Amino acid sequence: MNIALIGFGRVGQALIELFITKKKYIFDKYNLKINVKCIIKSNGGLYSETGIDLEELMSFIKKNEVCKHKLWHNEIKVESMIKNANIDTLIELTPTNIVDGEPALTYIRNALENKKNVITGNKGPIVLKYKELKAIADNNGVKLKIGCTTGGALPSISGGIYDVAGSEIKSIEGILNGTTNYILTKMTNDEVTYEKALKEAQEEGIVESNPSLDVLGYDTASKIIILSNVLMNTDIKLSDLKIQGITDIKLEDLKLEKSKNKKVKLIGKIEKNNDEVIAYIKPMQIDESHPLYSVDYKNKGVYYKTDTLGDISIIGGASGTMNAAASILRDIILLKEY
Amino acid sequence: MNIALIGFGRVGQALIELFITKKKYIFDKYNLKINVKCIIKSNGGLYSETGIDLEELMSFIKKNEVCKHKLWHNEIKVESMIKNANIDTLIELTPTNIVDGEPALTYIRNALENKKNVITGNKGPIVLKYKELKAIADNNGVKLKIGCTTGGALPSISGGIYDVAGSEIKSIEGILNGTTNYILTKMTNDEVTYEKALKEAQEEGIVESNPSLDVLGYDTASKIIILSNVLMNTDIKLSDLKIQGITDIKLEDLKLEKSKNKKVKLIGKIEKNNDEVIAYIKPMQIDESHPLYSVDYKNKGVYYKTDTLGDISIIGGASGTMNAAASILRDIILLKEY
């Protein structure tokens, strides 16, 4: 498989590391050789017609000197690279832009139109334009894989495709945002206020300095939209959802629920009844009988109700940079039939 | 897809019903047409070169008069049918024989050698000879799908193949037997003895009249062996496992654990440390932090520890006849790339 990688932040670098450490395993188990021909950063990139020596590249990455590599070019025309480079798969890992999806949206569209498979970890273009992009992929006989966008290592997309194959998903319910789940678990278990739980989590580096997309529910909403549009063949957008975050949650409320053996979780849910679609994001009380009850701290989970296989829940997937890279690798493997 | 079905009990009949009710869904979503050319029972069978009219067949099934169908033959030579019928896939649903796997083992081997895919719900041949059968499938360029053997609708195999693709499974832990889990849950929640819980479950038709393979742990052991040999590339057999069932569990023990907020579950576990393999089936105490804590009554679950994707748990899948048939349909869909 000949790959171009666009966007080379922490996940992209971790992916290169995985390609090195997993090289033998991937070949032995999947009969797959991964050849990275092109890496594009915002300020230039690397290209080799025969493939980049990844172990050599790692030594440049570790010294933060990628632009001193012999294959480095300060100017790389992305469009012509996507069109002309002899690759079959583009891995798109540029920063997420939830407003118009750019520049990723253009890169993905170009790649699919030029008959390259695309794997992306970028929620922006997928929330906004999944249907359009999927149609381009289908028309060009290539694949669009987006497993990393809905919980990273949590196999929500692969679960919703393979594990329930042949059955119809009637509803999707998920705890899909690690930051809010961490805050709610911390408040409940340590009996601290929202402000204190948030501050502690930020000091420990668990939560970003600006977590507003998380705590207001928009990250969960994006993931529910993607799951629904990919798995339930809907065409919903952000404005179709009722979204309530966790910023108004009071410690007193959590203590009261805890005394009743309940937990409060930020749940994203979509339900299809005939042609009516009900979708919302809101904090909800769940008890021990709920399949996502055990999903605490940064853990995530998703719960599918199906027509013929019953209810199926998938929980877990670690949430570090390497694990996100591993979810990109999962999509690479799943490009192939085996 | 041209199919032959061998073994036509409740699951096989439910599968025919699913082929009818899901016909449009399967074609619309997967672009797949399923054509059943041959159905073989112990006392004869049906064969049509162009395909059997399934709706017409259902009316004979409902009257329990399949042998009055115009395509019925009292004698069908299974071997020659497998070899000569113009089919691409054999669905093998004969009764399980855990001692020597026959007659299913011979049917499966013949089909694979004649370049037919095989889907089976039969634990016997898979527990005994998975490695050999998989090698025959690989050598003949066909597939052997066994998802129904390790929990029916629970997507334990598809989860262990697709959801963790590219990562390595380090251990598998599961609550894989509905009967024992039902008895243990009933004992714990209703505070009744093992004998009483078993008797009530039998009277309600939830547990078979002879549940010894279940309560002694052998059903769980079979499933752990299959999961391990399929997903972790081991070659273990029943005699490699320490197996302890639930027949010695006392109500007092469960009450004590319950007072500590713990539950007792029949756990099957396999762990690979370098070349050492540790495998056992035994009742274990688990607390709320265990990902399978919420798996009660007839519910099942499996918990994979992986190297790069973290811990992933899959819980659920309904446990009726139709749901088992739906797990066969899942494997049919997964034969195709999409």
C-alpha cells in the first residue's frame, strides 16, 4: 500500500512510529506492506517515489529537524501531489475545522476524485459533508474510512459496520467525550464542584485549556452526527440536534443521584422511528442496568439497539496519541479484504 | 450468492425467514442477492438448480410438511451435493458433536476442499480442528466463518477481527454462557439456592433439561478455545484448560460477595505472556470496575486487552433462535468485502 500523509502533528508522528514497530506484525498477519511516499506538513514536506525510510525519518522527528531531511521541500503543491503522486491511499490528519471543514475537505474531495482511498481522523469535513464525500468515493471505486473521528480507539464505527452486519441499527446512544466524562466522574467520586474538577483536570493535563467544545456538548454532538449519518443513513446536521452540555451540573445533583446508586453521564442519542429522527445531547441519570454505567473517567462507550441481533454495547479504547494513531492503522487494515 | 444449507433445525428455519424479511434490506445495503439452492436435512432434502422459492418453502415449514415439497428427495448424497452443486457457500448447522466433530467436520472439510466458503454455527469441528480447517480454506482461496459459535449474536469474533484490527490481543476474558450467568444472577438477586435457581430456570424454559455442559463449564471452555485459536493464533485444546463450573457455588458465598458490592461470574480467560499461555474457566468475584460487571441474566460479554488500542469490551447480542440466525446472516455479509 502506497500512502501519502497530510498533517504531521502528534498523531501523524505516532503513526509513523507504529508503522515501524508493527511492520513485521502487519506483514505476517495481514500480508500488508505499508510504504509511505509522501508526508505533507503546513510548511513543506517530504516525497520519495520509492518510499521514505521511516526509521531514518524518526531520528529527524526526535530532534525536531524534519525540515533538515534530505527529501524535504519547503514548497509542496498539495493538489498536484494528491493527483500525481503514485499513491493509493491518503491519510488526512490536518487540524479540525468544524466551520467549513477546510482545508481538509478539499484535500479529501481531491483525493477521492483522483481514485485514492482516504482515511481521516478529522471530524470537520465528515460532520459537514459525509454524504457527498461517500458518494464521490463510491463513484470512484475507492473507500472513505473515518473510524478515528468518533472516539479514536473506541471501535464505534467498525462495531456499527461489522459487528451488526445484516441487522438494522434502531438507535445509537453513547458516552463519546472523555473530557466531560472525566469531569462528571471526578465530581461524583471526589465530591468536588464542576469548577474544581475542571481546574484539577486541566492542571493534570487531562483536559485542554479551552474545553468549551467538549463541555458545551458540541464534540459529542459531532460524533453522534457522524455515527448516525454513517451507520443509520440519516443526513442530519448540528442544527438538527438539541444540545445541552455539562456546565450547569451542580455537585448537589450528582450527590443526590449517587445516593440512589445512579450516575449522571453526558449522553448523545439518536433514535429512528420510521421516518422520524430524534437526536439530542444532554446529561442523563443512568442506573446499574444501563450498559454504559461502568464507563467512567476518560473511558468511552457506545450502545446500539438493533432489530435482529439485540442490543450491543462497545466500551473502551485507550485515549492517548498512540491509540488514536492505532485507530488510523485499524482503518488502513480494514481497507483490505481479509 | 448461491447457498447450500445443511442441518435444518430451528436456527436454519429462522435463517430462511430472515432471508425473506431482510431480502430488500440486504440488497439495498450490501448489493447482495442470496439464492438458496439446496437444503439438506437428516432424512432428505431439497435441491433446485435455479434456487428454492423461500416464501413457498415457508408455508411447508409452518405446516411441518417440508418432505411434501415438490423439490423434496428422500435421499440426497451430501458429498456429491457439496462437490457438484453450483454453490459458492455452505452453511453448516448440524447438531454439535464435541467428541469427534462429525458429521459436520467431514462436510466442512469437503466444502472447503471444493472451494466453497463455509459458515458454521457448530462448535464441535471448530473446537477440535480450527487450525486444520483454516489452512484448507486459505489453500483453496475461500473463507471459513465461525462467528455464531462463540456466543451467537454477541459479536465476539467480528469484534476480535475488525474492531481490534492492527492491534494484538493480549488476553481474552468472557462471560460466554447464558445459562450459568442466568443461574448465578438469579441466585444473587432472588437469594435462592443453586438447585432452586436451576429448577426455576428449567421450568421457565430458559435452561435445557440437561445443562451439564453449561454448568460444568465446558460450553464456556469451548468458546474460549475457539476465540483463542482464531484470534490469538494459539493451538489449545480442552485438555489444556483448567475448568471449574458453578455446581459448587453456595448461596452464602454469593450473599457475602453481594454485601461487598461484588458479583460472582463464570469467567473464561486466556492470557498470552510471550510464549506462555494461561487459560482457565472458573467462577470469579468481580467488582463494579470490571467491564463485564453489568452482564447479568442471559446476557454475554467479552473483554479484549490489546497492545495499541487499549481495553475493549463488547457486551450483548440477544440469545434467541432468530438472533442466532442473524449471526449466521452477519457472517454471510462479512464474506463480501464492502
